[in-house]
Amino acid sequence: MQKYAAGKRKISVSGYLAVTNAIVIIASAVISMSTILGRPSPFSASFVATLTGIHSVSAFVGSVIGFFLSGDYGNAVIICSSLLSVMAVRLMLKKESGRSEGIVMAITCAGAVFTANAVTSGSVSELMSCFALGLLSGGAAPVFMHLKKLWKAKELSEVTIKNNPVGLLSVMTGGVIAISILSAYSINIFNIGIIFSVASSCFVALRYGSGAGAIAGSITAIGVFMGAGGYPHLAAVLSVSAAVTGLIKDGRKINAVSVLLLTSTLCTILFTMDNSNISLVANIFMGCALFMTVPEKYLISGEKIRTRDNSDNNIKELFGHRLLFAKNAINEVRTTIDMTAEKLESDSKRDISFVYNTACDKLCRKCRYNMQCWGNEYGDSVKQFAELTKRLKNGDAISEEMFKAPISDRCSKKSELCGEMTRLYNSFVSSLSNKRRIAQMRSVLTAQLSATEKLLTRLSEETTSDEDIKSEYNRIAKGALKGLGCEGAKAVNVKVGDNGRMFLEAYSDKAFGTSKQDMAGAMSLAFHKKFDLPVVARVGDSYKLSMFTKTTYYLDVEIYQISKNEDAPCGDYYDSFIDNKGNAYIVLSDGMGSGARARIDSVFVCDMLIKLLSAGTGEESAIEIVNASVMLKSADESFATLELCKVDLYSGKVTIYKAGGASTYIKCGNVNSKLSCKGLPIGINDQPSYEKQSFTLSQKDMIIMTSDGAELNDKWLFREMSKSDTDLKELVKNVAETAKFYSGNKMNDDISVIAMRLGK
């Protein structure tokens, strides 16, 4: 049994969960050991409320560890009890995030933190502090949840005041909270919060400009004040120095650091150089040193990234128009061939009268009886020569004894006329044969040009589609493949479609030397989206890797075949694959007759069609090219039926192309239908004759494709398909064996039955 799309396969993430849980525990412990307004950090509850499942439990465990490590065991018990209630509410909520979930968790965090701190409060001022801590915890919960959503969507670095003001506010608030937590930790004179505040301000200034740098300096200074309770003039120092740093145009880190150090030192001197300000300058120096470790590539501004992406998309649009121009050129060539052929054929149209007319013109022109035969007796002469030509057409030889009076009595060139007519007739027949062959070749060439035109149109539409090229995503994907040892991966391209679907394709001159499971796992970790197993196609020495994010459905497929003769191969052939857009293709072909010769034709049709589809050729263009190729592959008569079933594993939409195939049976919910084909097999006509049907399936719906040898009772088959506990493997075997039984002792053809069922 074959299962398409890894919807049913689970990627092993035990190692990933272990690492992330360890990170969550450490982060929650760090948060819980910090203080705000002289009390344990209220953001521990917000952190627990943000995470889901096992991660929420890990955050609770880390917070408990942190509270007990802080040494305040009395408060730790009370606060941990409140955290337990937050975790319980979080685990009861089914959805990961949403407006209602955010409101519930905000209220839960605010109430839990206020209650935990109010228990040990003995004055009105302390109660006010408890109320403020509750507000901080309740406000931080939806902020953390929104930041998590942006992180998973890979949009954290792309938020601006124009495209996502709520996201920008969340980022700024999250920055204040992070700095306030880090500011609770110091090593001698060095405050961790101040160091990160300086580094982040310099980073923002150089990446986004002076205005953003000034804002970053101000809000991070607020975080330092919340966590450390000192350095009231840090906001002025950082906002001014970061604004000046943002004026650096060349983006070099060393220049930015020099400007920041000089400006911040001068600003600090204005507030007198006491011990506190000396330690502040030392912290600024360390912050600049931390900033120097940031790779240059991360300093490219969001605007520059968008400009680069726009440049990529402009190239994409240019390439798309080039393909469209090439398509129009091929259309002109095809039109010119047709027009020229029509003109030549109109100028050289001949019927069989050409044979005797030409012979008589050549030999009777100087005869003294010319006017008698072709003047006074024109009707009788034409009738006699037409009779001779008819004999030639019937395959008989002609001789002078076949001439009748009065021509036979006076004509002295009867033998020469017979010889010339025979020669001209043979030339005429040969000319007609060549003309038919040329017409057939021209028709095939026109069909191929038409198919190529459609192919270029499809490629142009795909290239200029709304799916933008994401340069950053391309680099991430290429890095992930490189990490797996796929050094030869080239032209790695990632597109983002509707509903966040991601499609990846890459090309290489050598095989991708790693397992499909490892590639799916690596991409899932790189993009925080679950990917199905990749599809690797090979054409010559070129390899193509296609991947896409987890589909809505998977497709179970089973096939059962019975040969007409037990000692001969089955003349039917089946193949399948999944493209890089999450479409599953199932192809069934029945060659003419049965046995080895039929097998050759069906394998040729299926194999060529799959190669074209995997290369990105559209279904209709691929069918036209295969049809032309079948006509030209052999001098003998050769054709095969074709049935192509395309299933979109995201939407459940099905499109079936039938060229001379047998009946197809569909169970869609409670509706049963049968598709019969009026089209002709592939390779009979210059243009393929097929029928196309589209419909949408849902979970547990089923399709059964059959070859010509399977004659079935519709009611019985639909009854078998409707059984809820139907096993596909048993079903196809039962259907094929039943068809064989009713065919009697002598089977007329090979039998093939393919069953497909959609699952979630």
C-alpha cells in the first residue's frame, strides 16, 4: 500500500522537544529569579500562560526552580500555587492562541499575581504595588502570545508601524519586559540589562535609522529602571546616542560603535562623572562589545530586505514576460507553418485525371489525329482513358489490347501511352503518400508547438504569480540542506502561497545524499512548519527536490492487476507521484491488446507523462506531447488508453482526464457516480481526444479506476465502496477477482483496478 503526503507520518521530534523544554525551563527560571518593584517577577505567570502543552508544564517547573533558588521560600510556595492555577487554565484551553484565549489568560495572570502578592501585604501602598504587578502580568500575557505568533510566522523582524502597528507595539513592550528581567542580574559593576539595552539600541539604530534608535534607547532604559531601579538618566543618554548612531549611512559596525561610545560618554559627563556614571560608561562599553558580535547580514534594514525582495520579484516578472514572449513567437511559427502549407497545397492540388491528361498531352500533341480524338470524339476519349486509369487504381496492369475502337484502329502509340500512364500513376500514388506523410508530420509538429506554447504559458503564469520570492527563506532553506550534506543544492527557491502554505524546490547535478525524513525534519525545524516528505525527481543527470508544508489530506492508493494470460506480462501500467504544490497524480494506461506489446505502449505513455508532469508541464500540454510522441514512436499502429487523476491534497479538489479509458466509479459522501469516456485512446488522432471532469472530495470519499478488462455491476460495486470498514487492499482484490469470474473461462483483456481514498 502506498500513502501519499506525510500527513499520516509523524516526524520524530523527541530530540527537538528535549532541547526546547530545556530552554523553556532555563528561561522561566531566569524570569522567576528577577524582581520588579522589590517583589518576585510577575512575568513568570505570563510566560507560563503563553506556552501550551508540555512547554507550559516546563515553564511552571522552571519557575518553581527559580523561586526556590532565590531563597524566599515562604513567598515561593504561595507564588508557585498561583502559577499552578495559571498552568491549569492554560492546559484547559484547546486553542493555542486567539482573542478570547488572550483575554482569559490575561485575567487569570492578573488575578493570580495580585492574589499571591496581596497575601503577604500589610499596607495600602503594598496593595497598590500588588495591583500594579497584577496589571503588568495581565498585560504581558497577550503581548507574549502575540510575539509567539509573529515568531512562528517568521514575521517578527518585518513588523512596522504601517503594516503591523499591533505587532510593533508588542515587540516594543516585549523589549521593555526582557530588559527589565535582565536588569535584575549584575556581575560586579556590570548590569546585564544595561549591556543588552545598549547593544539592542545600537542594533536598531543601524538597522532602521535614527528615529527607531532613539525609541529603542528610551524604552530599553525604561526596562532597566523597572528591573534595576537606578540610572534615571539612562533614557536621555541612550536615546541621544542611538539617534546619532542611526545617522551612519555605510552601516559599518565599527563606525557605529565609535559614534555611540563618543556620544554616550559626552552625554554621561553632563550628569557629572561619579562612581555610578563611571560604571554606566563601563556597561555601555560592554554593550558595544556585545554588539560587535552581531553578524553583518543581520544589520540589513527591513527596507533593504524588501527592496531586495522587490528586485527578485522584478526579475521574476521579467522572466515571466520573456516566457510569454517566447510563447507568442512559437505561436507565430505555428501559424506561419499552417498558412504556408495551405498555400502550397492550394497551388498543387491534383486528382487522378492528372495521369491520362499528362500522358496524352505529351504523346498526342504532335499526332495527326489529335483534333479527331480530342476534338470531335473528346467524350469517348476521356471515357476510355479514365477506364484505363481505373484499372491502374485497382492494381491491374494495362496494355494496348485494352484500347477500343475507333482509337485502337488509328493510334500508333498505344504501347507508349500505357507505359507513360503507368509511370505517371506510380508517381501520383507516391506523391499522395508523401503528401499524407508530410501532412501527418506537419500536424504532429503543430501539435508539439501548440503543447510547447501551452507549457510556456503555464510557466509564465507560475513565474508571475502572486507568490513572492522570499530571499531570506531561500537562504534558510539552502543552509538547512547544506547542514544535511546536500552541498550540490542549487537554485533553492521557497514560495509562500495561500494560508501560509510553503513550497520549496531545489535543483542539483548530483543526488541529494540524505534521507527524505531528515530533509522533512530539517525544514520543519528551520521554518517552524511541519513539512511532508519531499519528492525527488531525476531527468538525465539533473535532480529536482520538491517539498511542501503538511497537507490537509493524505491519499491511500491500492492497485490489483490480473494478466489475460498467466505467462504474459500485464498490458496495463500504473504510475504516480506528487508535485511541489501538494497535488497527487495517479496515471493508468491500457496498451492496445495484451501482453508484452501492450505493456510497452502503456509503460511508454505513463512514464513519459509522469516525467513531463514532474518537470512542471501542465496536464493538457503533457497529454498533447505524449499523444504526438506515441504517433511518431513506431511505424506500426500503436495507441493506448490514458486516465489521469489529479488530487489537490490541500483542498480535496479532483480533476480526471480520460482518453479512451474504462469506467471510473466515485463515492462522494452519499452520492455515487460513474464516469464513462467518449474520448479516443492516445496516438490515434493528431490532436488528443479526451474528457475532463472536476469535483471535490472530502474525508473517506473514494475513487476506483478500472481498465477495459474489468466489467462490473455498478450497484454491487457501489455497495462495496460504501462499507465503512472497507479495506482498500481487500477491496481492489475482490473487485478484480469478481470481474475475472464474470468474464468466464476466457478473459478478453487484462484487468487492473485502482482504489483511492482520501483521509485526514
